[in-house]
Amino acid sequence: MLKLRVPDMSCGHCASTIEKAVKSIDPTARVAIDLGSSTVAIETKANEAAICDVIRSAGYDNEELAA
Ligand SMILES: [Cu+2]
């Protein structure tokens, strides 16, 4: 489980952009977004650094949280 803090995520549109970005790398990923705490939990078998990068490319800086 990859947990990220994504400070610039503020609405449902942000959430769906991030989810689409993750699924462009791993269509089977499970993405749980919590706008209240600006965190995203991702269950994926894909490379975690690649997931962070694709979210960044979509316009959302992010940092990994300790599990
Ligand atoms: Cu938004």
C-alpha cells in the first residue's frame, strides 16, 4: 500500500485526475482518495516511484507518507 500526501488536491475533479493518472499505469490499481486529509492510498503492483511520477506529471506534487 502506497500512501501519499497530495497537498494541492482540493475537489472531486482533482481526485478523478489523480485516479486516472494512476490507472494509466496500472488499470487494476485501487485508489482511495481522502480530500479531507489530502491523502491518497493506492494498492498497486506497479512501481511506486512511477506512480508518484505520473501523479506529479498530472500536476499534483506529492510526498510519500510512512506506512
Ligand atoms: Cu480540484
